Amino acid sequence: MNKIFDFTHLRGDLFGGITAGIVALPLALAFGVSSGLGPSAGLYGAIFISFFAALFGGTNTQISGPTAPMTALSMVVIAGIIASFDGEVARAMPAILTVFLLAGLMQMGLGVIGIGKYIKYIPYPVVSGFMTAIGVIILVTQILPAIGYYPKEDLSFVNEFKPQAEEIILENILKEEAGEGILVLEDFEETIKRGKQVDQEMILKECQTLAFSEASGVLGALKVMPRAFKNINWLEFMLALATIIIIFGFKKITTKVPSTLVALVLMSGIAIAFGLDYRSIETIPSGLPKANLNIFTEFSFASITPYIFTAFLLALLGAIDSLLTSVVADNMTKTLHKPNKELIGQGIGNTIAAVFGGLPGAGATIRTVVNINAGGKTRLSGMIAGVLLLIVMLAFAPIASRIPAAVLAGILITVGINVMDYKGLKAIPHMPKPEVAVMLIVLVLSSVWNLVYAVGIGLVLASLMFMKKIGDLSTQESKVITLADEPIWADESNFPINLREEVFIKHLDGPLFFGSTNDFTKMSIKTDPASTVIIRMDKVPYMDQTGLYAMEDVLVNLATQEKRVVLVGVNKQPRYMMETIDIIPDLVPTDLMFDDMSTCINWVKQNIEDEIPSKS
């Protein structure tokens, strides 16, 4: 039985955990800010996910926390739910955290039912397109805060939405009255009375919500980009630009000290020390994180119903992200992770993080590599990283709250640049066109439309293309011609030459499934003048329901033509399928089934006469 904790590598785990925690700090703050829930959400996510995913997970050296893909998808959830609550974050928070909680529970479920070992089958073009889209989303959306432009604070832009805001407010009043049973068309007095209670502050708030919504996402950011550059805040821009230069430049000097942390400390220190008039991040609460029990007390199934599939995608994305990192860790440490246990651990971490208001996360590759290189060997390193972040929050929350928002925007821009899949982009000229199409479709749709639907469409397209390819290959290997014209298989070399016109042999090569049945169903009209048809199934490992009924149709058609059918080499699974609907023995008696071709040839010699003159 394995020990719960292994303290034999405590020194290495201590250094690894501390180093990984230091690397995680600026990223956690940045991801929290970009999500829309504030820096504390990113920090809470990093603390709880790192600790509990390490404690219960299946990869000893994994460091977990908010990641770029998980944060990008979380932004979709957060923005959508906040919009449905009229832009009020406090009211929307229980629904948001409930979705995150649901994602964690789903992730645990994936691990319990053993999905972990199947994650590797997700097509690379889908993953590549998605990862590049994540980079595009983060890069484009962070340009606005990097130049100090915030749409909700641009009054000229906000006021453009005043007519629409007034229309929405009036519509809400009418809905309230309809819900209360007030007949508006008979008496407008109540509507007028409530309309007079609407003040400019309410209208401004609705306008700001609409402005924020209009400028959100890649397309929204691109729409307001010209306006943003006309109103550029040069101080914010210089802080962000200097941050980016330090992050990329310091790596060329040394990689022993995280360049992201250097940029965060240096630029924040300069801004604070010189008393610059900059915009700081939201205040990080001091003290221990508090559980959001209103997740349970204010639970509304209706508010999260539209996001159940998104929660599942969060769980799936977190699983992919974590298990890919686990593979990296395995290669570096020469160990083997436990995929399903890892999913359970990640699910527990995300579930607990949601209760305390944290962002969902996954295994983080860079932080895991840093941990291993610094000496981390066991799960203690991940737990130490989480504890370190908690200590930093408790001790330095007031100082951290003074970090410039532009510095975190600069950090996120570098994250967006780094997260793109350049390997996949460089391979485009050499990849098959269908795979390129899938990758580009996922990339474009994820960037400008919807991450959730884009991945779903990508998976469907990749699956259809794969099935078509397998079907085409099966068709190429499966020919319906006489022995006289067909290159024979090795064990058919001693087939009687004088009987090659009396017998058709159908070679099936590969699974008989819905992607490969089209040509097979045509064989029943191409068997003349033979009186006997031998169907070779030695190389058919699997038959699905479509293949089963295609087989039945072929056999019925052959039976109506009074042709005798012989099956050779039927494997266990196809035989079971055919027995379930009585193809065996109703259409093909067991005495016309042979395990190998040599036995079948002996039967042919004894039971088939040469009745058709040879072509020669």
C-alpha cells in the first residue's frame, strides 16, 4: 500500500512548491482580472485547486490552478450570466459559482467512470484550433486595458446606448406589470408612475451594461479599437509595454527567476514608488477566504440550465489540459500518472474552489515543469504551492491590491502570445486539407463566435471526416469481383481453377460500420453468374448496428436470388451481433460457416460442380 505522504523528498518538494507558487502568483491575479471576477477569484482558484488537486490527484508533481484555456471559457460563462442579471455581478455570483461547482462535479464523474484514458482520442486539429483561439481571445481583449481604455467609462460611447437602455427599462416595467396581473392597455397610470421612478442613474447603469456587452469578446474589442486608440492613456500603455519587454527580455538573461514575477514586482514597484497616477486592480480581501453558501441557499436551476453544456465543456477542457500536463510530467520524471485519479483530484479542487469563489483551473504545464526542475518529487510540492499563495494573500493583500491593472494586462498579452499552437500553425502547408479545415473552423468560430459551440462543431466535423476516411479505406480494400479477376489472398491460392466462375468471394477488410457499408450493400446485384457467394470476415474485428442490418439486407437479397452464402472467419463480436437477430442460423446455417479458408475450400470441392464454361 502506497504511503499517503512521502517526506523523503521534503527538501525538493519545498523548493519546488515555493518556486511554482511564485510563478503562479502573477498569473493567478491576471487571470482573475481578465475573467471579470477580480484578482481574488484567480488567487482563490490557485490556492484551492493547487492544494486539493495535488492531495487527491494522480500525478505526483502536478501544479494546478487557473490556466489560459480555462479562464477564456470561464469568461464566456461569467459574461453571459452577468448579462442575464442586468450587469449586477453580486446578483450573478451564485449562478456563476454554481456552474463552476457543477463543472468540478462533472470532472469528478469523468474520473469515476474511467473517461481519463479516452481523453487522448480528441483530434489534434480541434485542440490546436482551440488553443490558438484562446491566445487570440486573450491577446485582443487585453489590448484595451493595456492602453487604459475601459468602455464603461467612455461617456460618449456609453451615451450612444441611451435609447436602447430606455427601451429595455420600459420593457422590464411592462414585464413586471404583466407578472402582477396589471392590464397595461386598459390603464397606463401604473406604467407612467413606475416610469417616473426611473432616474438618470438607472439609465446610465443600463447604458454601461450595454456598452460593456458591445465591447466584449474579440469582435467587440475590434469594434471599439479605433475609439480606444483615440483615447489612449499613455501612462497605462507604457506600463503594459514595459511589462511585456521585461517578460520576453529577462528570459534571455536567465530562466532561473520567473520573468513574469520580475516584471510584476519591478513595474509595480516603479509605479508605487514614483506615485504615478495609474489604475490599480480591484482590492484583494485580506483574511481567510469565506465560503459562498448562497450557492446552495439561492440555487436556481433555471439560471444555470443554459450553461449545463458549458459546465461539461469546462470539465472536459480541464481534463484535457490536466492530462496533457500529466504526460509532460511523466516524460520528465520517468513515472506514470493515474489519469482517472487525476480527474477526480482536479474535480475536487475545482469544486472546493467554486465554493470559495475561485476560478476553475487545471494542471498548468509551465508551473509543473518549474516544480520538477526545482526538485519537486511528490504531491507535497503542489500542496506547498497552494499554502504559499494563501500566506502571500494573508500577508500582502494590501500591497498586492496596488498592482497596476496595465501590468496584469501586459502579463496576459504575453500569455496569449505563448499559448498559441505555433506547431500546428506551421504545419498547415503540410497537413491534409480536411484537418486544416477543421483547425481553422475551430480557430475562427472560437475567436469570433462561441468557444463551446466551436469545439462541438469541430469534434463533429473531425469525427465525420475520420469516418469517411475509414469508410473509403474499407471500400478500397473490399472488392466485389470474381476470383478470376481479383488478386487472391494467400490462403486462396489452391482454390479450384475450374470453379472460379461458380463462386464469388467478397473480401471484407476492416470494421463493418455505418461509414463503410455503402459498397458492401451493392454486392448482391453483382454476383451473377455465380451460384455461391463466400464472404470472408477474417479481418472484420467489429460490426455496428448499421453494418449488421446492411449484412442482413445483402443476405436476404442473395437468398431471393437463390444463391448460397458461406461465411469464413467470423470473429466473436460480429458473430454475436448476427446471432442476436438470427442471421445465424436463419440466413446462414452454421454448417456453412468455416473458421478458415482451407476448410472452406475443401467444402467447395465436395459441394460445388463446374457448370459454367471457363472464359479461357
